[in-house]
Amino acid sequence: MASIISILSTSQIAGLSTKSIAGLTTEDWAAFSTAQIMALTTTQMGVISTLGISTLNSAQIGVIETADLRALTSTSLRTMSTAQIGALTSDQMYALSSAQAAALTTQQVQSLSTDNLNALGTTQFSALTTAQVVALTSAQLVNMETADLRSLTTGGIRALSTAQFDALSSGQLGALSTAQVSALTTDQVANLTTTDLNALETNQFVALTSAQIRALTTAHIASLNTTDLNALTSAQFGYLTTDQAFALTTSQLSTLETIDVRALTTAAVRALSTAQLSALNSDQMGAFTSGQVAALGTDQISTMASDNLNAFGTSQFAVLNTAQAAALNSVQIANLETSDLRALSSAAIRAWTTAQFDKLTSDQMAALTTGQISALTTDQIANITTTDLNALGTSQLVSLTTAEVRALTTAQLAKLGTTSLDALTTGQFAALTSDQTAALTTTQMANLETSDVRALTSGSIQALSTAQLAALSSDQMGVFTSGQVAALTTAQIATMSSDSLNAFGTAQFAVLNTAQAAALNSVQIPNLETSDLRALSSAAIRALTTAQFDTLTSDQMAALTTGQIAALTTDQVANLTTTDLNALGTSQLVALTSAEIRALTTAQLAKLGTTSLDALTTAQFAALTTSQAAALTTTQMANLETSDVRALTSGSVQALSTAQLAALSSDQMGVFTSGQVAALTTAQIATMGSDSLNAFGTAQFAVLNTAQAAALNSVQIPNLETSD
């Protein structure tokens, strides 16, 4: 049956009930004129069936009023063909509600013309689903208004394929919200053109996440201009990979903010080429963290300019490891600031080769810490120039270890100034080797502190030349330890001046051994102080040759101890001058042993004064040989004490001449022992004066034998006392 719609007026159409509208057939809807479509109310429009909607032609669609269009259900809208959708005007598109916009099928969305698409408002665009956004063609995207693009959800933006995303213009990308930028996939970011990337605004760059930053290609990184680089936050710089850091151009690096340089990871810093590092200025280098400095490779360290290296602070120098320190070149080392040099660890300083260490200036050497000094290798020590060595301060020199002191060359030691030598401790002087000590100049020796002289080892003392010893003052010689004195060689002893030798105290003379004593010369011996002479051991005195012993003065002889006297050899005794012999005191003479007494020559005995003779004991008189007794002068005989006369042996009595016997007084004769009387020869008896003979007592006469009695002469016999 034919539709009656065509005969209805617009008023009649507007008066149709919603039930009637809902019941209209497709044939009815096809019969609607554009005027009748326009007459429909919004209520009527809302009940049109989906079949009815799908029947409407483009002309009918195009005249639907915007309010009526908004009355369509989402289902009705979705049933519209792409042609019907294409028939909608811009005003109609703009009138769609957010729900209607979100209800459009992907085919409908994809079919929208640029004008219709752009007719949608930002509210409608914000309602588009990710599926709808994905359905947009490149042509649609490239013509999308920036405000509409900003309205898309982050999910919608993230859903765009890389091909779709690549279709966006730089202007459109620059319009993205920070939320949209943050939502981009790493693939989308990686596929950005360098132009598009540089089109991003500062706030957009700031919005890039760590994953997005890492998704940037090296080409991206290398293309970033100064504005873009400066837009990145320090946190974002911290996200850069090693490849990305390596991709930064020298121009880019030279303009990086110091906070951004400081944000680079240690791996990123390690990835920088030497050219890149060279592009950094002093301020940038100075901003390096301790971790970044520690991460630098040896190749990076060795190629740094001195200005850049010196831009590091002390805290940065403090973290350089041994490998890094060893990589420093001669130019860098020579230009290190003293504060930075002091900041290097002892291990770092120790890692330098001697060639590197030699590059330090005197000022730098003077700036080294005591810890650094004590950590130096022996090779480093041995290669220090004398100028540099003398540049060291007292505390530095004191910090030299025993091994370091021993590492000093003889040339270095010979050039040490007085101040430097005085700075060394006694412990360090004790560490000197014999070769080192032998290298000290006479000037140096003369200026040594007495405590330092005393600290020298026995080996060092033995190594001193005669010139070095001669350079020592009396005060210096006077502090020699017993061990040092005992270590002196005979050659050293023999060449010492009397002043130097006399600087020794009694304790020092007491340790001189026999060989040393035997080395004393004829000038030294007579100039020995008596207290020093007395301090010599008996063995040392005994070791003196007769020639040496003969050089002793009478005062020196008189100063010898009884122990020394008793230890004299018979040759020494036999070579004493009569002056020296008579200079001996009572206790000294008493100390002469029997062997020493017998060693006295007849000439010596004949010159002995009364005091000296009186000092001899009866035992010593008993030790006299017949020759010695025979050598006594009549004066000496006349002054002998009766106990000494009585001590003479029978042989000594027999050896006495008639003159000697005649010199004896009655008291002396009267003490003759029976043995002595019995020993008298007939010649001695015959020549005795009556007074001498009568001095004998009855006991003495009783022992005269027949020969002795027969020898009595005619003068003696008539004068004999009756008791005798």
C-alpha cells in the first residue's frame, strides 16, 4: 500500500504521535520531503526507528535540525551509513553530543571529511574512544586542528600507530598537552623526526618520562638544539643511556647547564669521548660528582686539558684511583694546583712512575702531605732532585719512613742543606746506611746536631772518612756512644786529632779495645788527658807498644791506675825512663808485680829515688834479681829500710859489692837474716868494717861457717864483741 506521508502537511507531520512516528515504515520515511523532515519535533526524532534512520537520504539527513539531531539515540546514529554521515553539515556535526560522538563507529569516523571532523568541538574530541582515534586516517590527522588534537585522551594519543603519529605536523606535536606527551609510547617517541622533536615546547620536554627519554635515538639526541637541551630537567639527563650521551655533540656539551652535567650517570660520563670531555668548560668540569670523577677512564683522564683538570675540586681529586692517577701526563702533573695535589690519596701518589713524579715542581713537592710523603715508593724517593728534596718542610722530612730514608741516594744526601738535615729525626739518622753516611760532606758533618751524631749506627761510624771525623766538633765527638766508639776502626783512631780524641769522656775511653789503643799515635798519646788515660782498660794499656808507652809524660805515668800498672808488660816496664819511673806514686809502685820488678833494668833501679825505693814492698825487694841488687847505689843502699834489706834474697846479698855492704848502717846490718848472713862470701866478710860486723847479733854470728870465720881479718877479730 502506498505511503500517505507525501500528502501530509508539515503541521500534520509535526502533530503525529510518537507512536505513529515509531511505527512508520521505511517506505514512509523514503516519502518524507525535506520540509517534512524539518517539521519533525525533537521528541519525534528521538523515537524514529533505526530502520527509519537508515532509510533517510542525504538530502533528508542534511536538513535535520541540530536539536533534532542531538535527539537521536546512539544506536540510531550508529546505524547511519558513511554516506549519511558524510551528508551531515558542519553545524550538525558540532551539535552532536559527547555521547553521540563516542558512539560513532570506526567506519563512520574514518569517513568523516576534514571539515566535518574539524567541526567537532574539543568536548566531542575528548569523548572519542581509543578505537575511534586509531581509526583516524593520516589525512584526517594531519588536518586536525591543534585544539582538537589536545582534546584527545592520553589513551587515544597512545593508541596511535607510529604511521599515524608520523602524520602529525610539527605544529600539531607542539600543541600536545604535557599529559599527552607523557603518555606517548617509546615507539612513538623513537619515530619522531628530529624536526618534530625540536618542535616540542619546554614544558613538553619536561613531561618526557625516563622510558621516553631512553627511547630517543642517537640522531634525536644529536639534533637537539640548546633550547631543547636546556628544557630537559637534570633528572631527565640522568636517564640518558651511554649511547645517547656519546651522541651529544661537542657544541651541545659546551652549552649544557652544570646541573645537567652533574646529573649524567657514571656510565654516561664514562661513555663520553675525549673530544666531548674537551668541549666541557671549567665550570662544567667543576660540577662533576665524586662518582662521575671516579668513573672516568684513563684515556679520558690523560687527554684532559690542565684547565679542565684543575677545575676539579679537592673532593673530586680525592676520589681519583691509582689507575686514574697513573694516567695523568707530565703536563697535567706539572700544572696541578697544590691543594688538588694534596687531595690525592697516598695510593694515587704512589701509583706514579718516577718520570711522572719528577714532573712535580718544588712548590708542589713542598705541598705534599706527610701522609703522601710517607707513602712514596723508594724509586720515587731516589729520583727526587736535590732542589725538590730541599724544598720539603720539616714535617715532611720527619715523615720519611726508614725505607724511604735508606732510598735516598748519596748524591741527594750530599746536597741536603743544614735546615733539611736538622729536620731529620734521630730515628732517621739511625736508618742511614754506611754508604749514605760516607756521602755526607764535611760541612754537613760539622753541622749535625749531637743527638743525630749519637744516633748513627756503628756501621755508619765505621764508614766515616778521616776528613768527616775531623770535621766533627768536640761536642759532637763527646756524644759518641760506647758502641760507636767501639766501632771506630784503627785507621780512624790513628788519624783523629788530639782535640777530637780528648772530646771523648772516660766512659768512651773505657771501651777502646786493644787494637784501637794500639792505633793511637805518638801525638795523641802524650796529649791524652789523665782521666781518659786512667779510663783505658788494662788490656788497652798493655796493648801499647814500647814506643807508644814511651810517649807518656811523667804526669800521665803518675795518673795510671794500680790495675793498669800491674798489667804492664815487662817490655813496657823495662822501657820506662827513670823520670817516669820516679814519677810513679807509692800505690803504683806497690802495684808492680814480681815480673815487672824483675823487668826493671839495672839502670832504672840505679836511678830510683829514695821515695820510690821506700815505696817498694818487701815482697818486691825479695823479687829483685842479683843483677838488680848489685846495681843499687851505695846511697840507695844506705837509705833502704831495714825490712827491705831483710827481704833481699841470699843471692841478692851475695851479689852486693863491698862498697854496697859498707854503705849499710849498723841497723841495716843488724836485720840480716841467718840465711843472708850465711850467704855472705868470704870476700864480703873480709872487707866488712868492724862496726858493720859488730852489728850482727849472736844469732847471726852463730851461722857463720868456717870459711867465713877464716876470712875474718886481724882488725875485725880483736874488735869482736865478747858475746859475738
